[in-house]
Amino acid sequence: MLKNVLIKYSKFATIAGVIFVAVSLGFNLKGQHSSDLNSFFADTLSTQDNTEGLPARNSDGADLNNNINAMPIYGNWRNFTSKEGLPDDKTYCVKIDGERVLVGTHEGLAVFEKGKWRTYTTKEGLAHNGVLAIDVSELTGDVWLGTMGGLTRWSAGKFENFTQLNSGLPNDLIYSVICDGKDVWVATGGGAGQYDTYTKRWEIFTEQNAPMHEPWTYGVCEGDGKIFIAAWGGGVVEYNKKTKKFRDYVDPDGNMEIDLFPDDGVVHDITTGTSWADGYLWVATYFGLSRYDGVHWKGYFDHDSGLASNFINYIIAQGPIAFICTDKGLSTTNGKNWVTYTKNDMDKNGKAVIIEGTEETELVMSPSISHNYVLGVDVKDNVIWVATSKGISRGELLK
Amino acid sequence: MKTSKLIVIFGVIVVLGLLVYFPGRKLARAHVNEITAVTDHPLSCTSCHVYISQNKLISKMVNADYLSPLNMAVSNDGSKLYVVAQDINELIVVDVEKSEVLNKIKVGVHPHSVILNEDGSIAYVSNQWSDNVSVIDLAASIVVDTLKTGNGPSGLSISTNGKFLYVVNTFGSDLSVIDLATKEEKKRLTTGKDPTGTELSPDGNVLYVTSRRANFTHYGEPLICDMTLVNANTQKVIKYTPIESAHIMENIAFTPSGDLAMMTLVRPKNLIPTLQVEGGWMMNHGVGIIEQKNEGKVVQLLLDEPNAYYPDPFDIVITPDGKKAFVSSSGVDRISVISIDSIRTILAESSPEKLKNFSNNLGISSRFVIKRIATGANPKGLALSPNGKRLYVAEQLEDKIAIINTESLETIGSINLGGPIRITVARKGRRLFNNAGHTFQNQYACYTCHPDEHEDGLVYNMAGKDMGRNMTNTQSLREIGETAPFKWNGKNQTVYKQDGMRFSTVLTRTEQFSYKDLDAIVSYIMTGIKYPPNLLYNPNGELTESQLRGKVLFDRSMDNFGNNIPENNRCITCHPPPLYTNLELADVSTLATTDDPILFDIPHLNNIYSSAPYLHDGRAETLEEIWTVYGQDDKHGFVNDMTKIQLNDLVEYLKSFRGPEYENSDSSIQQASTYKSN
């Protein structure tokens, strides 16, 4: 009896083992292939911000309706560090607000306006000098700042702070903030929070009342009548604003650091950001990138796409283009084609690697972005701003 | 009958009478002493059994429904006056020439302001206690629409293109921008605290919104009150102009040329001991001037004089020629007339340092105030005829409109709006409450620290007779009748005591109220001050899920770990409904080094959401801070086992508390109802 059982299960084990080995080989070969292609194309073109020969594109870098596969390419980088007036080289986030640019740094909020930087800190009323997230209300013009010590509303020069001690804010450590009409959403170390600026009410969402693994939330975005929360260890939590119901999207593979079955769901449960645009939900993790069209998931990794690194700090999508901030540079993609901006280790120069289908080209940038550890990005019209661990970079749409 | 028999009978009656009188009087004295908590109040049964009776029949008989005109608008041709009658929820249409009431139009609850559209065919009335604006077709004299607003709408303005209505939401501290085409609120902008007045600059580009409350500060820091400036084109806030050491900015007006904006304001000296009253300027009252050039420089000038104060300035209007401004000094029943050219001279000739010093200069008013015109009781809203030759004054506690000739500066007429002729005891009390005549030099009225019979959000140094400084957070007077004892230390068991001898000793520094006046003011405070409805947090009595969870926490006897919470450390023990106080004293571990060693009166909690800051010395900016910052030892209720969600739920529940009248109402919707206005 025992012998029969052992034989039976050993057959299953053998079959399962063969399948596992085959899949693993497939992955390894696929990664190797991609890597080879990258190195091949890397040698074929090297120009210096020379856009000759690149596909023509319209003036709005992010809205490329004429050619859905075309990718905007940015160059003419100009970098700002503490030498140029930033309060600190460590920049966490950036937001373009009309004629000014707001930059969250480790030492306060830096505002670039009319060619000059001005810094606002706790002395002026900021909740904390570490500014991790910024959004601007389209309705009111109020600036909402997520800091390491609370949420600040900066309205017409006046600072008002919401903390976990003086308000219903879930937690003082705020990773992400967005304005959604009259509501302000925050992703914090103690759950996601919704603040209704009309009723002055807070609502908190944690593992106690939402499908989260734990209350640590990293990102929040709005789209399609829903709020998407990047929940640490909980994948993406979707909140339907109409029904007030939750659902979650988790990695079907569990917490494994490889994506065992491709495109079966979000690539990992430890998510760091979400962004919704053009019918797509983009999800950033420390283990790769995911895109969801409402039916199908698609995963992207550094070994099988133009993604600079699987370690993604932040993501924002505008139109068909996603801007992905990683620890090894800034990548942009429309899901098919890629442009990745990096800086050389030893000098200020760098390159943009452009992948269109199977073609890869390189564009030398001099200078390139300020640093490869990219934490934030914002794009408006023909200008891109990139927040890095060593300063902030301003780029312009080429051609 | 023989004379001797008559004498005997008479003697027996006298003896019996004396036998009854002396013990009876002694008993009556003891009874009155007990009821009033003082030993000197006359043995007058009516004081308690009539004037402050809660019996509906008696209340109906002794009180009356007054109109209480507050604000006004004048028709484009100047023939009609539209008067907001706050206590009867009506807009009264008045024929100015005939001085007669033409019509009364029912609007929402507790209306505040009225404004006409450009052609004068439509009136918009803000209804502060129903969170909406009534749209009135003036030709038909009917309400044709109701526009939803934020919480506590008051001041109104219309964009120059006539497309947008700006509504100041006093309770919500924001501004609703209403699209008049879609009739929907387009957006809501954050303003200063408790905004009321608003005025569009003559060029139509900037909307100014006044604030009544100062921003929160801990005691010892100077006050800052915000004037909110909104770009009328982008409809976004462009500036919060800080108005220093001032608050209660009720209204604002522009000169026709647009060079000056002028607002009414009060300058409280809350950082000095209240015993300073006899030294003068415990409170000052004046106008703020915002120059449109010089980057909006702000100057404050006092309307007060060294030995005569002009408290509670409410409204301000400026004549079309830009020469005169009129301010209703509602605490002394006067209109202060200002020469604007004199103010321009002062601004032009004075150095910045001098101008700054003028904000505390009691003599400066002689340089720009050209006359004080007496009015009826409690002048509030002002309106000028289109040609600027007539000034109309809403005499709120007279139910009349005074007419003043703006050239001769004489009162030339009065329009009786048709309120009750008799003055009830409570009405008399309301007049006393709003009048500074009982305070040394007329420095302030009860209303000054209790605007709208509520509280001013400030902390005062009451300079206790012991060693303490006794920082005291002003308490609301809304529906306090059943919540004795009073004061934070609970030393005043009745309002008779609170407003009697001690009141004059500590606060007014004059003769104490006569007993008739004391009866009147007690009657008003005990019966005439109502809660506004809690439309923000509990509009219909149905608690939200969060509030229901909070109620469970409020009522709980076990903590999150299943341990018993001692009875004296449960919320419900000290704050039982319907008043949410057990009327006892308690130690919640908040005694400060500046306090005399005392226990604190357990406050009632109805409408607690509107009474920030919290605790006896106002140290807690928000309800949350009572526990997150000042209640960490679990002596003010057992809360430290709670999660953040639970604390939020508890706070949400506390914010749902509203007046018992609403809880007992048959209607599920708060209408703040039909009470005798007094």
C-alpha cells in the first residue's frame, strides 16, 4: 500500500520537476536573449542629443495620438543641486504647477519660479522638512504636501498642517498625496486616508477595513472612478468611489521574487506606486512593472524590456506614456517602446536608450539626468522634471 | 358685634398672619437663596417661575416673536428695501417712501444676508441654519429656487459678469462658488476662520472675505486673523492677508475708486489680566484699512475714544462719492461717521511706525470720526440708497429701520417693521447682553466675547484671586440653562450668581446689574439662546457608520483587551446624554501650573464640534489633541488602547452631538424650528 502511494506521488513529482526546469530555462534563455540584444544595439548608434534620424513626434510629448507607438524623447538636460539653490541634493518628488515647479527635498520644499529657487521649511510652517509627495488641487490651486511629519496644505502662502495628533490623518509618514476633486487622498505608513475638504472628515483604510496585508501604503492614484492604492505586501487595492467597495489585485504567485507565471497578475505584492491613464493601470513594484487594461495584466522587467531596473520608486502615467523612476535611471514606455535615461558613473554625461520594437538606439546626453537614483518625475507640455537623489533635472522634448 | 370682639378677631388675624409671614418669608428666602445661589436676590416668584420657565404655555405667554432685522439690500431705483428678518425666517419688502411693509417672503432658517442681481429682479438670501440660499423672484415675491451651499452661509457677492454667486460659509470656514447657470456649487475655497463679510473690488478682480476668528495660537502668542483674497477670474485664493492682534472682522467695503478697503474689527487684549479693565482698553474696536497700493499695507485705526468706547462694530458702507464711511457700533447704539479724506491724510502723512502705533491709539479717532449718531437698539446691517443720500440702519433689537440723512447726518425717519410692541423680559435681557452700557467706559458687551451668544475662541487671563493666572477658554452660552454649575471651576451655581455681584467685580468694573436687569439677562441666557443645527456632522439624526462605532466606544465599559474600564474613567459616566455632562467636577489631569488648584466643571458637549479650542485653557486645538497630546495618562477617559481608526470614530461621534431640541424633534430634519426669538 505504502509502496503504491510512493510510486504514484513520485510520478507526479517527476512531471512537476520537468515542468519547473523547463519554465526556468525558458526564463533564463529569454533574459539572456534580451540582454544580448541590448548590448548589440548599444554599439550601433551613438549621438550627442542629436535627434536626426529619430521618429518625428508632435509637440506634446505625452499625447501622441498620431502615432501611438512613438515615444517622446527628452534632452537638453539642466541640473540643479544645492549649488544652484536647492536646499538639499536629496530630492524626493516634483510637481509642475503652472509657471512654477515645486520640489520636495530632504530639507524642505523648493520652489523654482522666474529662474530662482526659494525654500520653505518648518520655519515657514511646513509640517516637516522631508517632503515626499506633492499634488496641486485643480479646483482650488491649493498645494498639498506629504511630508515625513504630516500633511501640509499650502494655500496662497499659508501653511496648515494635519498630523496624526491633531486630526484624523492616519499617520504622519506620507508617501503619496493626490487631489481628487474635493477629496485629498494620502498613502501613509498607517494606512490610506481620504480627507473631504467640504465636510472636513477623514476616513482611514487599513488592514482592518480594507483588503490590505498591512497598513503600510506607498502610493495612491485616481482613475476610472476608482482610487488605486499601492499597499505594501497587499498588491493594489481598488476602491470604487461610487459603490465604496474594495477589491484587491495581488500577485497570483505570492511573494516570490520571480514572476513564476508571466502576465498572470501584478508582478509582486510589494507595490510602490500606481498610476492610471488612458485606460491602463500601471503598477510599480521593487520587482518589476505591471500594466493592467481591465482584463489582462502585462509584466515588464529589466531583463525582458527597456526598463532600467526592476526596483521602481515611483510611476506616473500621462496619456499612453508611463514615466518610471528606478534606482538605475528613468524609463518611459508606452508598453511597447521604451526610452531609458541614465547617467554615467564617472561624469555628468549619460544616454537615452531608445527601443522601438526590436530596434535599439542610443542617444548621448551631455549632460544627462542628475543621478540614476530617480525618485520623482513630472511632465507638462514639452518639459520634464526629474527628482533624483542628487539634485533635480529639467529636460525638454527634443524635436 | 362689640368693638372689643372685633379687636380680638383682628388681633388673632394679625398674630396668625405674623406667624405665617415670618417663617414663610424665611422659607421663601431660603428657597430663593437656594435657587439663585445668591443671598441678595429679591423674593420675586416671577424671576424663576415665569421669566425662565420651561413650561411651554408660560413661555408662550411671556415671550414674543421678534423680527430681528440683520442685513438689507436696496432696490436699484431706491424705492424698496429688502430686509432680512433673522428670527422669523423672512425677507421683508419695505416701501421706503411710505415707510410701510409691502410683503414678507418666507426663506430658509436663520437668514443672514441678502444681495440683488444686477437688474434687481432677483434676490439671493443666505440661510445660515439651513445651509442654502433662497432665490427670490422679486416681481412675484416668491422663492423660485434654493441653492445648496456649505455650512453656515452668510455674506454674499456676485461676480461682475453675473454668472457666479459667492457664498461665505461661516461655520465651514470656506467660500462656495456657485454657478448660477447650472445652479450647482462649482468649488469651495478655504478661507480664514469663521468668515462672514465679503466684497468684490470695484474693478471686479479680487474678492475679499473677512474672518471673525483668529487662527489658533497657544496662549501668549499674538493673534492673527486672516483676510482672504480670491482672484475672481481664476476663482482661487491668492492671499491670506494677516490682520494682527485683531478678530471679529464682520464686514468690509471698498471706496468707489478702489484705493482703500475698510473692514470692521475688534482688538482684544486677551494677553493682559482682565483686571486691567479699569485701566482701559481691555477691548478695542475700530476699522482696518487695506491700501490697494503699497502691496496691500494694512493699517488699523480705533474708533474708540479715551473715555468712551464704541464696541462691536458690525457693518461698514461707503458713500458713492467716497467721502464718508458709516460704521454701526452695535454695542453702544451708535453710527460712527468717518471722513475718508481724513483717513487718506493720516495714511499719507504718517510714517509706517506711527501708523503701526495708531492701532492702539485711543485719541486717533478724533482725527477722522466726524459724528456719532444715536440709533435704536443694536444697529447691525447698513445700506445706502443708490444716490448715497440716505443711510438705512437695521436696528436688530428694535425691529425698526432707521433712516439717516448722509449730508446732515441727522436721523430723518424710522420704519417700523411690525414686530411685537411690548418688550419682554427676555428681549430686554438680549438688549442688555448686546449693549456695553454696563461695562466701564463701555469697553465691551457680553456679545463682544460671546459673538452670536457663542464664544470667541480666545483664552483670557482671568487673574485669579489666589496665586494662579487662570487662563480661561471662553465658553459658549448656547442652551446652558440646564448645565449648571458655570465657569470652568464650577463656582457659579446659577447665572444669577455668574452675572451678579462677582460679574461686576471681575468683568464690568461698574455697578452691578439692577435686579430687574439681572432677571432680564438671566431670562435671555437661560431661555433665549439656541443651538444652530448640526448640519455638518448630524443633519438628520442618522449616525454614520463611523459615528455608530464611535458611540460604542463612548459607551464602552471594557477596553480593547477585554479589561474592565473603571466606571469613573468611561466617557459615558461623566458625559451622559442628553447634555453630555453629569454636572459634576472632575480632575482630568489638565491642571496647569498657572491655575489655582481646582477641579474642573465637566462641560456639556452638544455642538462641541463648533467650540474649538478645547480644555479649560484652550490648549487643545482639536478634539483629537485632547487625547493624543493632553490625555496620555488616561485620566480623561480611557483611550490609549484605541487604534487611530477608533479614535477617529470616537471624535466623529462627539462631533455628531447636537442640541436636545433637535434630538426630541418629531421631524428627522433639523429645522431649528419655531422658538420664541426674544
